[in-house]
Amino acid sequence: MRSLVRGWAAATVTVALVGVLIQLAVTVAGTSTVTTETFPLPVRLWHFVGYFTIQSNLVVIATVLPLVRDPGHDGPIWRVLRLASLVMITVTGLVHWFLLRPLSTLTGGEAVGDVLVHVAAPALTVLGWLAFGPRPRITAPTVARSMVWPVAWLVCTLVAGGLTGWYPYPFLDVSARGAAPVALTCGAIAVLLAGLSTACWRLDRVLSVPRATIAP
């Protein structure tokens, strides 16, 4: 079982990392249809790391990588980031599928990278957690702390967008959509984040019985 967990974790890390690197290469080359080509490279890179998709995949890489070495990995900070990664990558997949996928017609390497970071990485991460854990790892304080990163991203994105006029996603563009629709969207995202975090907490408890967590 431990070798299976390690293999799944390694596959998850590889998929997320390759997807991020492909997206980075496209951004550096200035051929992305998402990041505006007319921006100078430093600005394109700044925009690149500002995407929720990229951040969620990076957190997945950081939290799943320790499981390649130790399937029973634990730690207070890791627990918070692990839950944050689960919630963030799930939101990435859901938002892409329902809001962004119909808006984009990507081709070539960019299309491959898009599938890796928006579909494959979320699926592998969530299925891996459901199947292998490790658990129990989630408590009420973990749920609260895991909300800090995604909520901070949302606030910083709106503030930066208001100052620069650039928003990573069209549904957050206040200048195009107006403050009220964006506020409603942000409220819905916040509810989704809280709901997913709570669902993971409940599932962590349910799935911990009667199966024991994988021993360190």
C-alpha cells in the first residue's frame, strides 16, 4: 500500500509540476493567449504567479511531495497547507470547468498545460486524498487557518486589479462587470471555499473510521 501511495503522490507532483512549467514556458515566450503578450516579461511573470490556478498547483506540489518520501507525513503547518491545497485545487477545477473552459480555445502546448493544471492535477489530488489520506489530519482550527491563503489571494487580487486595471479572471474584473456582480461572485467563492473546507473536515473524520491512517 505504501508503494502505491508513493506512486500516486509522485504522479500528482509530476503532473502539477509539468503543467506549471509548460504554462511558465508559454508565458516567458510571450505566446500565451491568456497572458497579454504586450506586457514586458517581468509583468507577465508577475501576472503568472498571480493566477489562482498556478498558486493552487504550487501548494499541491509542496504538500504532496513529502508524501512521496513518507505516506504518513504530518505537521501543524503541513496540515493547514494540505487542506488549503485540497480546497484551492478543487476550486480551480470547478471554476475552470464551469466558468472558464467555454471562454478559451487553446491549442498546442498551452492546451496540454491547461489540461494538466486545471483537470489532471485537481483529479489526482482529490482522488489521492480520498483514497489514501493520510488521516485524520483536519480539525476545526485547521479549517479556519486553511481559509487564510485563498481569501488573502482574493482580496489582494481585487486591490491590485483596482490599482493596475489587470485582473487574472474575467469574473473578477470590476471595471468590466461592475462592483455589485463581482461582489456577488466573491461571496459565492467564499461560501464555496468554506463549504469545501468543512466537507473535507467531515470526510476526514468519516473516512478515518474504521480504516486507520497510514503509519509513518
